[in-house]
Amino acid sequence: MAVSLHVDADTPLAFVVTGRVTQADVPGLCAELEALLSTPGTAAVDCDVGAVVYADLVLVEALARLGLVARRAGRRLRLRNVSDELRSLLGLVGLSQVVGAETATVEERPGAGP
């Protein structure tokens, strides 16, 4: 699991999760997001999950907890590059709206066809 942070005053805060998220990674992800949210920024945090290699309930739990961290800081967490598998899992457990997956679309990746 890797996290990349990017802060730009003109755009939403960006938080990137990659690899496979394990239960042991969840507290660290929440701490990283809390640190990011301590910087000035817009009301939204875009969480890119396109490079996550395995969508399971541990990832769903991590995203739910990240959503809580964002809400406690007065921000919205919006998922980007959500796989079909993750979107299905979020819908199955009723968390699509909680983490912003219902409005986020899978963004075009460089080199992807129309």
C-alpha cells in the first residue's frame, strides 16, 4: 500500500491509495488523511483508488473510515477511478453515498480509448 499526497490551493485536495490495503494499513491511511486535512484547501478531497489491486471488505472499511475522517474535518471525500468491483462492494454494504462513489466517475486514463 502506498499513499501519495498533493496539495494545491486551486484544486481539491488529492489523496491516492495504491496497492493492496490491509487491516494494518487503515490507521496509517487515516493519519495521513488527517495530516493532509490540516492544510488549507477546498471542501473536497479526491481519493484516487484506481491503482488499488484488490477490492475487498478491508478496502471498503478503510474508505468508510477515511470518509469519517474527512467529514469530521468538514470536508467531503470523493472517490475517483473506482473499479466496478469496488463500486459493487460499496453498493452492497450501503456505503456508496457515504464515501461519494455515487457521483464519482471512472476517469479516462492516459492512452485509454473513447
